[in-house]
Amino acid sequence: MIRRLAHGLALAVVLSGGAVAQTSAPASTDIAKEEKEACTKNLKTIYQAVQAYQTDHKDLPNWLSDLVPQYLPDANVLMCPVCRRTGQTEGPPLADPKLPSSYLFEFNPLPLGNTAPKAPNQTRREWKRRQMGLVGSMVPIVRCRHHNPVLNLAFDGTIYESPPMWEQAFTNRVKPVELTAARLFAREETPQEPSPIVPSARRFPARNQNAPEQCLDLTEFYNAMLSESWHGGRENTLAELPTGLQTFGGVQFDVRGIIQLGTKSNSATNFPTELHGIGVHQKCRRIHFLHAAAWGNPPDNGSHIADYVVHFATNQMRVDVPVDYGPTVLNWHTRPGEGDAADKLNVVWTGENAVSRREGNKLRLFQTTWTNPVPDFEVETIDCVSAMSRPALFIIAITVE
């Protein structure tokens, strides 16, 4: 609800997420227009600050106060003119914990609690990400509920008006009930504890004796099997992926296991954030990576998620090969709201599992090729390093040419 700091007539209206706002008697038409224009200007300034923060941190802030002062030098921008006139600001439970603010930051880290009985510990941020899978970038990132209609700043920077429940503005695309936390997390499963890592020879198929040295041997680096639900839950596997020496996108790969990198996602904390010393020990013109991402969604597009670090044998030279969500890989499960993003990537395998069939999605793996700028120098090793953003890279195979 809204915290009142001044007296005035209050009118209760029901808000999205079950909150309640109170607003004072309406201002004159001219004053309301001026306040709306000034508030719109504030929202544009906030959007630019959020974009700058995201560029530096590869993630959204937890609260708008995190933007002050580095990205938002003037904290007064967080105060709508209506609030300066009425003395009202956002109040608990959705209020910014550090600074008084007129604006509701939708992508905050508060747990959903009873609004998502199947997943009470999931956050509003994750809820908003899932909503984006249904209505795209028009999901509000910031809202000012002190106007009638409400002003919304969409994830893509668009500013639009809506009823108190912004979901009502998109009934031509999806029923509002489909956007509720309870519905979006209705089939949430409690992640299973990952199996302890045991010696690779006991977990993974043996390497084909005829495998060429160009198909790198990743056996000692595998930390998940193709046949296991390595992200938790049940039946979410790559068991349909053909194993052994397989050709994808015109390149032969040695497919026998998974290297999953860790990241900031709570589901990925049991995986390493860095792996060092994948042996190459040969000259090459190109390196082909068969890989994909986990825990990624359309809002993550453009985020830097990992690097392949190529080490050369002779002069201690190294080259970083960046992996970005969107330009390089996407989630291994297709996601609503991706548009034609996958069409720009080299998808070399598609398949299904029980989870994808239940959700109406497909599985896919991507091939990325890096051209070596110094092919006359021997490549000694390759490292895989997570950038600790939300999506996490996983690698199936690496082949040099």
C-alpha cells in the first residue's frame, strides 16, 4: 500500500499483486497534465540509469536506490510531482528499503510468499521474467501508481498508461490470470539435490578409441551426465542427444557428457565457476564449441555470461572468446518471447524431453565457431570462466580444426 505523509481524502484501489494504494482527491486537469509530463520525464531518466547500471553489472539493480548516486545523481528523480503535492510515497511491503520513492520497482528481489503457493521463495524478479515470456518487453519494470490511469515504464523503455492492474491492458494477448504468480509457478518443482560428483570413468561413456585428436577429450571436466536432470527436478535431460562421435553443423564432435558452469542463480551454486586446462596441444585455424545456456530468458539478451580463454604454448599469449546471451547462445529450452533471436544463431541440434513436451517447447544446442587470428602458433589449453550473470553456460563438446 502507499504510505501517507500528509492529510487528504483517500480512495482505495486494488493493485496488481494484491497490494492496495491510496490516493488523495484528484488535482485539476491542468495540474494533473503537468504532473504526468514531469513524471514521464522522471521515468525516462530512471530508464537510462537502469540501462547504465545493467551495462556495468550485467544485471538489473535490486532497488531503484541502488542507482543513487552513481547512475542517478539526483535522488529527487525518484519522487513523482504528485507525491510532492500530496506527501505520499510507496509504502511496505514493496517500498524501496533505502530511500523514499514514488515508484514501484517491479524487478525487486522480494519473495512471492502466498501469491505463489507452489514456489513461495521465488522472487518478484523471476515472476516478471516469466511474464515477459508471455507478453514480451511490455512488462513494466517501474510503475507510478499515483496517476489515474497508472503510468508504466516497460522493460524496453516504452511508457504507457494502464488500469491499476497493468495486465488488463494486454487481454488481447493473454488472459490476466495466466500472468499471475500462482499460475506461472503452478507446476514448480522443488529442485532435487544434485548427485555427488564421482570419478568420471564411472559416470560417463568411454571415449571412442578412433576419436581424432581434433575432438577434444573433455572426460575429466564433465560434471553432469546427458541422462540426468542436472538442473534439478525430474525428466529434464539431454538423453535424446546422440552420443559418441557425432556430426553437427558439418563438424564432428565427441558427445558424452556436460560441463555446466556455475553462476549467481541459486540453482547453479553446486557447479564450478571456472574450469582450467582443457588440453588442445595443437595448431588450429578454428575452434568449434557445441554449447547452450541454462536459466536464461529474453530479458537476459545481451548479457555477458562466460568466456573461453585460449592459451597459446609459445609466448604466454591468451585470447578471450566472449559468450553473450542472445548473440552467442540462448537457453537450451526454447522460450516464449524470443522472437527471431534463435534464427540468427547456428542451431545444430533440436530435440525434446518430458519437460519440454509438457511445456510445448523444444530443446536445442548451438554451434559457435571462433577463428584463430594466429593459426601458426600452437594452442596449449582452453579455460571456461563464468561471468556470474544469471544465465549459465554449459558445454557439450569442443572440436578444433
